[in-house]
Amino acid sequence: MANKLNLEVVTPRKLVVSDEVDLCTVPGTEGVFGVMANHAPILSTLNIGPMHYNKDGDTVRLAVSGGFVEVSNNKMTVLAEAAEVSEEIDVERALRAKERAEKRIQEAKAGREDIDMARAMAAMARATARLKVAGKMS
Amino acid sequence: MASLKDIKIKITGIKKTEQITKAMNMVAAAKLRGAQARMEEFRPYADKFASVMGDLSGTADPNVFPLMEEREVKKVLLLVVTSDRGLCGAFNANIINASEKFLQSQRDAGKDVLVGCIGRKGYGYFSRQGVEIPLHITDVMGDIQMQDARKAGQQLSKLFLDGEVDEVDYIYGRFINVVTQKPTIKKLLPISATGLEEIEKAEEEGPKAAYIYEPEPEEILNQLMPMYINVQIMAAMLETGASEQAARMTAMDNASRACKDMIESLTLAYNKARQAAITTELMDIVGGAEALKG
């Protein structure tokens, strides 16, 4: 029996990852969970956050946002609206996005009603996830 | 009969036009490759999405999900996906004609019709027709982004959920191959379980495993449905984008060929006129010489 897990990360833009991995950890809506080979079939929605997978001792980290993950027959498919490997992340841009989101959240709390709190929070989460993955934030 | 000079000017003009159409043809060919690649990159995502939606909706009760709710249809919205730019033959005209036909059939059935537009060409046409256009998104077809599809999806879902419209369909230029693009109408809202089952059947692959669902299937479905709408709109935009380039390529190819034909016939006319002029001149000289002799 195979002891590797076939992982695919798919976004609307491209197939980000297609690899045989040992362990993959994803940010599920009900909590972060890890998947190894021969995992029971599961379907879960994803939060915005960092995910990573291990392959032969190496760890690859990605920032994912929005989507779901399906595991069946030793094949794991992550469908995300966006997924970036740590090297691809534009740290400058993420930092700017974070500042902007922080400001908007503050303003929304201060009573401005024209700001969509949910959107600002999502933007904040995306920026934070990117920074975490890029190793610029613990 | 046009003078020699007139013909010469015309030939030069057409030669210039030919250069432009040839260049546009090549640009369209290059862009088509890009658009086709993007369409193909998007396909695995869309397919996977559809198959998961199919799996889930088998268990779903349409009454629980507001986006699946079947109401008596009084108001129909048609989302028309066209290109932003012209000069691509009858491509946009075909989509608009098919849209008009559809709208007329809906009007005949006593329903109110609204139009939504993605792409400047469709919006340009329908804004002159006096139909209500609750949403239009233009200048996005050059670089098709998911966020544009999302914007459209959100607005359409809102209209549907607020009861402003009871059905949403969309029309786009389906890319069959480089020479054939077909305006195609599909239903977007309400999401029908039967529609999803068809997709599911198409990709049946052995017995289905019993999944662990996290959170509950209904909850997942609730989250995925709005995304599924975006995916459908995105797919329609990408297909229209590729079709547009293919249509432009063909149109420009035809135009270049027409230019060549015109140049050929004008050159013929030019040569004939030139010969006629020479003959007349000779006749004059000969006539003059004869007169002097006499």
C-alpha cells in the first residue's frame, strides 16, 4: 500500500502543486488538520490561512484563501481561490494590505457604516496568512 | 473611369489597410493562445468544483437553500457576456441577436426581462434599447480576473435573494474551435439539483466513498454555492475571451484576403488605364505626324 499521498492544489489560475507528499496540513473551517496517506475520505471547507506539506523531510509552505479540500482514494485535492508558495509571496504588498485592512477595521469599529467589516476582516486574514507563510510574522 | 492618380491613391490606401489587418490577425493569434491556455488552466478547477457540488447536492433539499429556491418566474435576468472591443466579425452581433431572441421569447411568455452585461459591446447595445440594466461590468475582458466574476456573482445573487429577479440566465460565446464560436444560453439561478446531477453523471467514477463532512454537508453547500456561481461566470468569461480572439483572427484573415483581391483588381484597372493612356498618346503623336506630312 502506498504510503505517500497524492496532493494537488488547484486555483482558477493554475495548478499550483501536483506532488507525492508525506503529510499535508490545511486550515479547515473547523480547525487545522493534517492528512497523511490512506486518510479516510473527507470533504471540508477551508479558512484563509497557511497550509504546508512535507515531502522527504522538506517542508513547503503556502498561503491559501477560500475554497475546500477533498480527500479520497489517497488523493488530496485543495481547491482554493488563491494559493501561493512562500517564495512567490510579495511581502511588501502583503504588508501594505495588512496596514490598509487594520485601518479599515479601526474605522469600522469607530462607527463608520460604509465599511464592510467582513471584507476588511477577510483582507486582514489574507494578508496575515501571506506574511506568516513568508516567515515575516510568527 | 477613375484617373490613374486616383487608382494609385486607392491602391496605396488598401495596402496600408492590409498591413493593419495582417498585424491584427497576428496579434489576435498570439492572444488566442494565451486565452486558450487560461481557459484550459481553469478547467480542472471548474470540473472539480462541479463534481463536488454534484456529490453534495444529491442529498440537498432545495427548500433549505435560498439560492436553489424555485419560484414562479415573473422576472428574468439575462447576463450577456460579450467582448469589450469590436473588429471581430459578427461575434458580438451573434451574441446580441441570440440574446434578443431569448428576451423576446421571455416577453412573449409574459415575463419581465432585465439585462446584465459583462463586456462593453453588449452594454453599448442594451443601454440604447431601454431595458433595465441593474449591473454592467466593462473593460475586463482584456485581462479576465476572478474578482470581476465574483463581483458579478455577488450582485446577481443579491438580486435573486432580494426577490428582484426570479431567474438568472447567462449567454456567452462558447468556444467550440478556432473557426466556430456559438452563442450559448445557460441557467445560473436558481441552482438546480438536476443540472448538477447531469454533471455528476458525466464524471461518474466508480462507487462513491462515504465522506467525512466538515462542517455538515448543508453548511459546506451553503458556502460553496456562491462560489459555484462565480466559477460559472468566470468560465463563461474565459470562453468568451478565447472566442473573441478566435473570431477576430478569422475576421482579420478574411479582411486581409479581401484587401489582396481588391489590390489585384485595382492593379489590373490601373494597368489598363495606363495602357489606354499610352495608346491615346500614341494616336495623338501619330495623328500629329500624319497632319504635318500632309
